Amino acid sequence: MNFKDINIGLMINQRVLECDIQTSRLCNFFDCSTQDILNMYNSKSLDCEILLKWCKILEYDFFRLYSQNLLLYAPVSADHKKNKENSQMPYFRKNIYTKEVIYFILEMLEKGEKTKNQIIKEYNIPKTTLYKWIEKNRK
């Protein structure tokens, strides 16, 4: 999975095929035509409300694909603590590390593309977390 370039329409289409859901059921759920469903499959991005409906009917968290993109590719703010203190927005203490993210990080380490210190700094992964991943994946 390439988290850098997400094509949500393709991902939804793949999940529909995996779940073997009929287009007629989707049309009823979304209250739209078959052509509208096909247009969504061909869309690189979708409105959040529509994506939330897809998550519900397909029982899959498509938003997590975007979270992974943020974890892997968004730069770390130098003054993120300051922003957190003044914000009314919810603050999420822990990042979501899926197996794909862990394997991506460990693969970079194994190939020598990045050092442990680079990974810790660039991806804001706690040192203890990285070392736990390394230890668990040696087995």
C-alpha cells in the first residue's frame, strides 16, 4: 500500500469487491444511481460525509489511510506543544501505528535508508517504541 498517494475511489472499489456487495445495495444505501457509485470509484478523493458512509457499509476505516499519510509524510511542527496548549481542538496523545507503518519503518532501517536516530526524529516515534518494534520483529 502506498500511503503517499491515496486514491480513495480505487480503495473503496477494492473493498466492495472483497465484500462482494451488490451495486443495487450500495445505490439504496447512498440513495443514488449506479453511475454515481461508479463515479465515486473513479474519484481520487471524496467528501468526508460520503467517505464516512462508505466506512460504515464496508466496515472499514478509510480515514486511517489518511492518518498513516500524516504519520509518515507530514513534517513535525517545531512548536507543536505551543499549538496544543492554545487550541480548543481535541489532542490525540498517541499516534496510530498499523502493521504497515511498523513494517515500512523497519524496512527503511533494515535497508539502511535511515538510521534509528533519523527515524526517531523525522517520524516522531519514541525511542522505546522503535526498539520494541525491532525486538518483536526479530522473532
